[in-house]
Amino acid sequence: MIPSLEETEERISQPGLARPAHVANGTSKSKRMWVVCLVAIVVLGVTFAVRSEKLKHKGNPTAADEASHSVIIRAGTAYRGDMGVYINALGTVTPISTINVFSQVSGQVLAVHYAEGQIVQKGDPLIDIDPRPTRHSCSRQKVYWITTAEF
């Protein structure tokens, strides 16, 4: 037989019977379960945070050293010089301006007095040209002038 609600209330209200612990404390089983779940979630969250921080430094040992050591800063004297920055890339280098140099005479080049990319000033010698063909042409003109001037 299943006792009715009224019979159960009468038995609970009798002074000689002990009441169940969850009824006596005023807490139910579901409230305790919520508290246990909340504590478990907090513990798991803290554990995850600590483990992920350790894993972050595990792959990079210098990062772990930097995190545990203080940084030393030193002052130095500034100086002017090349930075030594090299870029390995594909591309095209275009000059700001391009100058074409033409000679006034033709002939074989004997010597070059500049290097590619060198800055030159006005009047600087650039190349030596073989003067023999020009001398020969000049002497022929003199002969022609002398022969035509006498007649």
C-alpha cells in the first residue's frame, strides 16, 4: 500500500520520528548538485588556464626564460653608419634619371676611368679613345687644304 499524503504528514510531524537530513537542513538534492557542478567547472577552468600557459612556453624556451627574468636596459652612444639591411626579393630597380653619353668622335675605347654607379663631375675624364684614326683624318685634311690653297 502506498501511504497517502495526509498519513505521511502525520508521521513526519510526530515528535519521535527523525526527519530526513535534506529536509532538516532546508537544502534539496538539486541545490547540492548545482554547487558541486559549479565547483567542478571552476576547478577545470583554472586547470585549463594553467596548462595552456605552460604549453605556450613549452614550445619556445626563450619565451619562458624571458617571462621569468627581468629585462636589463643599457644606454649606448649613437653613431652614424650603415644598417646592413638586405632584402632578398624579386622586382625591378629603376633609376631616378638616366643619361645617355654620346661621343663627338668615333674610335676604339682604350681605357675607362669610371665605375658603374659612380658619381662623376663635369670635366672628369670618362674614357680614352684611340687618337690614330682622328690624327690620320686630320693630316689628310691638312694635305688637302695645303694642296688646294696653293692653286
